[in-house]
Amino acid sequence: MLPGFPMVLQTPRALISPALAMAGIVLISNVLVQYPINPWLTWGAFSYPVAYFVTDVCNRVAGAAMARKVALIGFAVGLILSGMMAPLRIAIASGTAFIVSQLLDVAVFNRFRQQTWWKAPLFGSMAASVVDTAIPFGLAFGGTDFNWLHLAVGDLGVKLLMAVVLLPPYRALITALYTPEKPKERR
């Protein structure tokens, strides 16, 4: 278990809230990606980066194994719900991108875990955002007449911006959850 974080946050029961949040983010993003804001951006670009926030908080508080479990549960539930609420092609493309990018986020986060607090969530989210842009746009719209490249560029730009914007809430939440160990009294 990770020192400094309450044990209750590191139990299997602690999976429920982040996994539900993850599934909700996937569902909302799969619906919102269908609605363009302008010729180069959809609403989904703003909602999806929150999934990395959830993964990164889980990773910091409960470790990589818990973060992977949250991603896998969120993936399964999100894919089922998205299959009912979004076109199948978008649900499959998004689900594929989701699980690949989430597992990449966990791996990159772990690589930078011991460095300055902001590096792990920022670098993990940035790497995952590149993958999460390339896979779904290619799978969902590749081979169609839809001109999607400009949407992919706008989507990636917003995801990278959101990676930076979500750093202060990440720091605040991690700080609120962290409880340093008190020195043991000598008898």
C-alpha cells in the first residue's frame, strides 16, 4: 500500500466511485464527440481528458494496479453504455482508444511517479492524448468521405490544454487526500 494515503482509499471497494466516473466520462464523451463546436472541434474534446484525471488520481493514491482496474471497469461499462447511446463505429473506436490510452497513461505516470508532482500526470495525459486522438478518429472516420483531420488536430490541442488545466485540481485533490504519517511515540 502507498504511504501517506488512507487505507480505505486503497481497497477494492474504493474502485466503485472512480470506475463509475470513468464509465460516465466515456459515455458522455462518446455522445459529445458527435456535436461539433466549429469546423475543427467537438464537445468531446473537453470531457474526455477528465478520464486521465481520474486515472492519475487513482494511480497516485492507490497505485498502478488499482488505476488499471478502474480503467478496465470503466472501459467495460462505458463501452456497453456507449454501444446503446452512440453509433457502433464510434463506440468501438472510442473503446479501443480508451483502453490503449488509459493503460499508456498509467505506464507513463508510473515512469515519472517519483519526480516533481506535476510531471507524472502531465506527461501521462499528454502521451495518452496523442494515442486517444489518433485511434478513434482513424477507426471512426477512416475510409469515409468525412474530412476528420482538422477535427483530430483541434481535439488534440484541447486535450493537451486540458492536461495543463487539470493540474491544479489534481494537486488540490491529492493534497486533500494525503495524510502524512505521524511519528510514533517512544515509550
